[in-house]
Amino acid sequence: MCAELTGTFLDGRSFFYHCQGPGYAYELLTKLYLESSTKIQKLAIRLDPDPLRECRQRWIFRRLKRWKALGRRLQVLDLTVLLDSNMPLW
């Protein structure tokens, strides 16, 4: 399930990325880091915690945990996860 990522690097450049999952986000943001050698200062992840409206709490918890782990893996200085139940599926 997708999410919108917005953020800024320490050098002031910013980005917006609509991705299908934390794995895709990690790949792209790692490539950007390797090209610029600049860490991500701020990252906001906007997602619908339950996009299919199935109310499966374990699944929702795991979903949020995976997205938060992305920020830790990338060593983001300021991570925000925004829950938005009005996001489109694609």
C-alpha cells in the first residue's frame, strides 16, 4: 500500500515521492543519498493506516512499524508519520 513521502536533505534540497512501500522508498532514498552524500534531515510519511478498511489491528500496527523503521534505517533526524484516512489507494 502506498504512501507519500516529503522531506529535505541537510543541504536544503527537498523531495516528494509517492511510493508503494517502505522497500521502494528505501531503495530510492538510499540512491539519492549515495549520489549526494547528504543525509535526510526531515522526512514526513503520509499514509492511510487502513486503506482497505478491514480494521485488522495487527496488520495496521505492522504497517506503521515498517514505515517508522524506514526513518531509523535512513537515520533521519526528524521523522513524522501522518495518518490520513482520506488518501486514495493509487
